[in-house]
Amino acid sequence: MKIFPENVSTYGQEIDNLFWMTFGFVMVAFVISLFVLFYPLVKNHHSKVKKATYFTGESKKHFRWITIALVILAMSDFIILFAEHDTWERIENIPTGNDLHVGITGRQWNWIFTYPGPDGKINTADDVVIDEQNSELHIPVNKNVIFELRAKEVLHSLFIVNTRLKQDCIPGRMNTRWVNITKEGTYDISCAEICGVMHSKMRNFLVVESQEKFDQYVKTLYEKNAPATSSSNNR
Amino acid sequence: MSDTLHKKSFFRKYLFSTDHKVIGMQYTITGLFMAAVGGFLAYVFRYNLAYPGDHIPLFGELGAQQYNSFVTCHGMIMVFWVAMPILLAGFGNFLIPTMIGTDDMAFPILNMMSFWIFLLSTIVLLASFFVPGGAFGGGWTMYPPLSAGGYTNPNPDFFKAFFSGASLMILAVALEFVAMLMGGINFLVTTINKRTKGMTPFRIPLVVWFINIATIIFMFSVGPLVAGAVMLLFDITVGTGFYDPARGGDPVLFQHLFWFFGHPEVYVLLLPAVGAIGEILSVFSRKPLFAYKTIIYLALLSAILSVVVWAHHQFVAGIDPRMATFFSVGTIIISIPFAGIFLSYMATLWGGSIRFTVPMMWALGFIGTFLVGGLTGLFLGSNAFDIYAHDTYFVVAHFHYTLFPVVFFGFFAAFYFWFPKFVGKNLNPALGKIHFWCTTVFFNGTFFLLFFNGLGGQHRRINDFSLFSNVVKEPYITFEKIATISAICLILSQFIFLYNFVTSAVRGKKAVKNPWDANTIEWVADSPPPHGNFNPYPEVFRGPYDYSLPGEESDFIPQNVPHTNENIPVLKVKLSVS
Amino acid sequence: MNLIQQRLSVPVIKVPQGRLGMWILIAGELVIFGGLIACYLLSRLRYPEWAEQAAHTSTFFGALNTVVLLTSSFTIVKAHEAALKKELTKVTIYMSATIIGGLAFLVNKSIEYTNEIHHGFTFSSPQLQESGNYVGSLFWSFYYLMTGLHATHVVIGMIIMTVILIQARKGKNLHRVELAGIYWHMVDLIWIFLFPLLYIAK
């Protein structure tokens, strides 16, 4: 059985590795603690040891085992922190190149996708907006894609399991996140923050396809959207 | 003692009593009743998760809105109406006056009012199930804008908005805070001011220390949330826009206020339970609690640290990345003092003469299960992994592995330990052991597999996973079913406890004064302690943990026994284990 | 053994119980107001146009209320002093003066509220919202919440003082005069924070 679902993003593997590294530390700590807990239970049962040994543990000498354990714990804590900090920075730092920006807006209860219009820029009048249940967000494979995350009325949280990406969408704010998906396919986009009655029905699809197919898809979108575009140009 | 105190009508004695023991009992029983309510809610939605859409025995069909309400109220009830009254108010009321050797709380009438306000809050909460629209279903964190109805109506009808699930729940929480604040004032003043002669700070038993530290954390952190809750209440009822982003407000502000309280709250619940466990471990190892003073300092340190970790609940809320790093460091560092406390507890066992009584088994079970909860916290503390794990069942399993041991193992350990003292009857130990093993096995069965579900990407608060291809497959479906069946068994095994409780209280054998050979001075009083507890007041001559003192015949010396010449130079004794 | 003998437990810190309880209550109250003030400051720092709305508050009434409250704090101190000397008439006079001070504060406050409501500044300020002035409506929400919560404390303080006054006139529970004084000083202290935040910083 696989612990994690299939990973398809460039940074997803790092998050999985981070889990396994922490898991290593935790298992060592767990096994040692269980030993420390159970050994005296077996050895010092009152049928074997009639009178306990008196020590208060207040002196440094007594406390030294715990001090050592705590120092080791602190060191492993900091190893985990340093390891995760790199990953955190990579996910938090949005690439600054000339990448595709896509708007994702949460509403009750589906995700709204916004593609930049023919001018290639998002948040302009000619944007293409898809707002329907079970709609698909198409993005090209192996490219950095930047999500501009917003929410309409209540909090939502973008969660794409296979990319390990999760980010809250907050009304009145824009959060940006990026993703670079290495494998073509269709993935679930779900909402991880309770947003009302139909929270569990809030699911759309992320379709990752080659650049050519993506260009073709966007072209059809523009054609479908053409009347709206021309009217906005006339204005 | 004046006889008038004993001759009171039933109402004065059991309902409007100012006696701390009766008030403690009232809190505990209300808490247990609410635990039954919370447990029933858990049963209903767990059943729905394993068998979505099925008819639920004893309930019926569960709709999506009801599912949300039930999940929300389960969380609310278990934290604020079970854990708080039992661990803070119940333990505090029973243990503080008896363990520091006084007759009652500093302000008995305030204490009584505290309970009645608490009861009012309980009624308001339960009433919220019956208003139009049902109980609030936006998660126990009450995040606006959802809790304010998405701000669809800026000019709400006051009465209609007031009698809605959301605003009644906020009101109930606010009342509960007031009750606990009143109790908290009492605990602190009583401990500072009403100690018996000779009860110096470092002769106070650990659990009293911990209840007071918990009270201080509570009183320090709850203020901003009280203000925040009032603001949210006005947002709902009169149409202000404190958290409405469209009107200049900021929904994230509420998250900060909530978690500024919400995270310290975990330590508020944790510390009283941990303190009680410490007492029990020491008694049944027949050994002094290892590093008693150091544990107190570590607890104070963790209390300070606990107020600088709150934003780890918001790693994915779009807070400043540098801030997130700061809170990540804080979160992971707080593991150190707690590891120190728990290692000291384990060190108490070493070299002891261990008796496996029922309270001891609960205490050991507490350490074992809490270990899993504490260690899984390390995963979540690192903010990069939290991006994935946030709001998944990994988090659910993690906090149930911390809070279930704290609330239930901690309570049951204390219950089986102090029942002979405060009820005056002996419990049936065989039933207690069966109860322990059933609870431990089924608790682990309920929550352990959910870690895997969480790592598989199953997110929280979803009543029907059929749309999500990642989790609607084996083995996750089987895991859900195992979890549900275990949860049902877990709830059923609590009837053993109930049976034991009722039969023992009614026709159990009369308990002796000090059945466990313990040192702390509540065991000097009669069982059950009369009104006024002690007659005469004991004078305290020594610390609470003089077990197995070398050169003494008895392996325990209660705190009210004066030093004799032989056992004064305690620290100079040569030690064989070091 | 009678009840008085029962209270043998020796306080280790020599602070009277009531005073200690009052201090802890105040500590709890201050964090509530602290949280509220922190929220206010965060919102204020977010919006530069905040000051325009704050300009509508009446500094005159604010200052007058400050003077009234400070004076009433002075009289309650005098009442405490008299209570220590057990001069019952003076206790009655000074405590009544404090209660009247609280009453004057509330009268001022209600005149001020009336003026503001006439200008359309209410708790949720629908008029401002309709004109799109959301920052303004947020300011007034904070204004009414903070001053309202403070005024609630004034009312509670007046009730407490009335109860204590009735007992103190007959020489009963004179130590409680001091507790009322501590509480009243807290009310005063909170106002000292609210006054510059709401009335002066424009």
C-alpha cells in the first residue's frame, strides 16, 4: 500500500521526503520512549521490587539523562526545521518569469477559473471566465503556472492532492501559488476549508496536457468567448 | 463545626450549594452529560462516513447541513463543554481546596454563580439545535464570513439573526468563558491566599500547580477572543462589518484572535490532566515525582511558549511566509519542555515499586497514547509539510490522539484515583480494568488508521467522499469502516464505566481514608470530606512526594507528619540509582 | 469549633482576599480591552483614511468625560481614605460623589451618542455604507463597540458602588470601598487609553 497518492508536481516529492525524514526521527523517539516506559513496568513490578529507590531528580546529575534526551530532541527539531525551510521557501516564492497566470476563485460551491484573454494578461477585460459545476482547468505540462487565488463570499481552500498544494482563498485578498506539473492527466481540485452545505460537492478538475493541446483549448475558448471580447473592445 | 452547615434542605445542599465539592460534582456531571451528547453526535457522523447515505440506527437520515452541524457541535462540545468543565473546573474545584488544606474556595458564592452561568451556556448551546436552520455548521473555529452568513445581508433582522445557530453558539461560548473566568479568579486567589500552615509554594502538589498555570494561560489568552466573539456576534445580529472584507474588515483577523486563544487552550486542557497523571504515577511507583521543581519550571516555560505558536493553524491562510517560519520554530520548540515533562514522568517509574492499580493503568495509557499525539505534532509543526497535511484526517487523528488521552484518559485516571476520597465508596477494580482495556483498544482502532487516510489526501468535514477519486478506494474505505465500528465500540464500552460509577456510588464498599497510601493532604480528610473538609486543619511539614524515604519503615509519609531527626537530611542520602 | 476558628488557614502572601481577587479580575478585563484595542489599531494602520472619520468625534465631550472620570477617581480615593478612618459620613459623601461622576459621564456620553446618531453615524452606519464609505462605517463600529463596552463597565461599577455604599453607610464591609475604588480606577485607566485613540489621534 502506498502511503501517499501519486505525486505529479515538481515540489511534491520534497514534501513526501520531508514526511519520511520526520518519520525517521519520530520512530526512533517513539521506540526509545516505549522502551523507557515499559522497561521499568516489567522490571520494577512491586512483586519483584519491594521498596522503591528514593531519588528526587532535582540534582543536575539525576537530570542529565533527560537533558541529553532534550538536547538530542532539540537538534533533531532543528534538522527538521532547516530541511523544511528550503521546501517552504520554494513553494512560497513565486517564480518571477513570464509564466502563465490563471485565476482561481472559490465560490459556493464550485471553483471559477479565469484565463488571460488574447492579450496574454490576466485581470483585464478580455479574460475568459469559466464558472460552472465540474468544469475543467486546463494547464500545460512541465510549465510553471501561477494561480491567483481569490474567494467570493466565504473562505475556501484550494487543494490539489496530487500536487501536494493547498492554499486558503480569502475574500478580499489575493494569494498566489505556483505549480509545475510533470505528468499529463486529470486531477481533482477540492476545497479543504468548510464553506457551507455543499462543501463536499465542491470538486472541479485539473487537466494537465501538452502545450499544443493547451494552446488549442485556449483558442477554442477565445472563439466561444468572441462576442464578449469584441463588445469589450468596442467600449 | 457548626451544625447548621449540615442541616440544609436538598436544594441548598445539592443545587444551590456553595460547597466546592458539590460544585465540582455539578461541573463534572454536566461535563459527562455533554460528553454523552458529543459522543452521540460523533456516532452519527462516523456512521455516515463509513456508510454514506444509509439509515443510521437511533437517528435516521443525515443531511449535509446536519452533518456539518454535528461535526461542528461535536468539536465545540468536546472542547468547551466537556474538557473545560471536567478538567479545569471539575479538577480545580475538587482538588485545589483539599490539596492545599482549606475549607472552601476563596469566593464560594462566585463559585456557585460560575457554575450557574456555565449551565446557562450549556442550555443556550443545546437550544441552538432547535432554532430554525439548526445548530451552527461552519466548523468549530467559527471562521467568518461563513459564520456571519457570508455577509449576504448587511441589515439583518435582529431577532431572526440572534436566534440562529451561529449567534447562539457564539453567545454560549462567551457565557462559558465568563463562567470559567469566574472560576479562574477563584482558583488563583484560593491557591495564593488560602493555603494551610506550612504549605509553601514548593510543597503544593503538582496538579494544583498545573491547574493554576492552566488558569493563568486561560485568563491571559481568552480576552482577545472574547472581544473577537463580541465583534462577530454584532456582525451577525446588527450588521456591522468587522470581518467583512467588502466593508473594510478582515476575516483573517478573527482567525488570529481565535487561535491566539485556541492554541493556548490546548495547554489549558493538557496541564490539569498531566498534573493529575503525575500524582498518580508517583503514588503507584512509591517514589517521589522525578524532578518536581524542574517540571514546574518546564510547565511555566511551555505556558509562555504556548502563546507564540498560534499561527501554525494558519500556515496555509496566506500569512506572511517569514511569520510562518517564526511560528514553525515556536511550534517545534514547544515540544522540548513537554518532552522534558514526559521524560521526567517516565523517569519516575525507574527504580520504583510499581503497582498496577486501575488509576495507574489509565496514567500509563495516557502516556503511551499521548506520545503518539505529541510526536505526530512534529510533522504538522513544520510548515512545509503542513501545506499538504492541513485540514486532512492526519490533523484529525493527531488532535484526537492528544485531546482524547488528555480529556478521557486524564479524567478516568483521576476519577478512579479520587473516587474513594470524594464519594467515599470503592469502585470495582475488575470493571475498571475491563473499561481501560476496551477504551484503549477501541480508541486506537478509531483513530490510528485515520493517519493513513489523511496522508492519502482525505480532507476534513466532508460528509460524502464519492466525488473524490483519490480517497474513494481501498484501503481507505475499509479504514473508515474499521474506525466507525471501533468508535461505536468505544462509546459502548463507556457503559461499563457508567455501570461501575452508579453501582459503586450506591452500594460500593465504604472507602478508608487513605486507600492508596498517598501523601498529599486530601487523604488526611475523611472520605468523603465533610463540609469544611478538615477538622482540625492539618499543618504541613514536608513536600508532597516523600515516598520510600530511606531509613523509614513506612514507604509513605503524609505531608502533615513532622520531620524526625533521621529523615531531615534528605538530599545527602547516598543513592544507588543515578 | 465555630466558623471563625475554622479559618485557620494562613495566607502566605499578605494580600486581603478581596483585593487579590479584584486584581486578577482586572488582569482578565485588561486583556479583553487589550484585544479590542489591538484590533482597532490593526485596522487603523491598514487605512490612511481612518483619520477623516475620527475627526467627527467630539474632542470636547471626550475631554470633559476624561475630567469627570478622573475627578470621580479622586473622590473614590478620598472615600477609601475615609473608610480607613471609619468616618462614615465622609465615606457616604465621597462615594455618592463618585456615583454622580459616573452618572455625569453617562449623561455626557448619551448626548454625544445622540449627536453622532443625528449625523448618521450609528453602530453599523447604513448611510455611510450606502455612500461606499466602508472605512467610515468600520470606524464607527469600533467606536461604538469600545465606548459601549466601556460604558457597560461604568454602569456595572455604579451598581457595585451603590450596593457597597448602602452597606458602608451603616459601617458594614468597609473594606469593600477599596475594592470599588480599584475597579473604578480600572474603568478610568481603560478610558485613558480610549480617549487618545478615539478622540485625539485624528
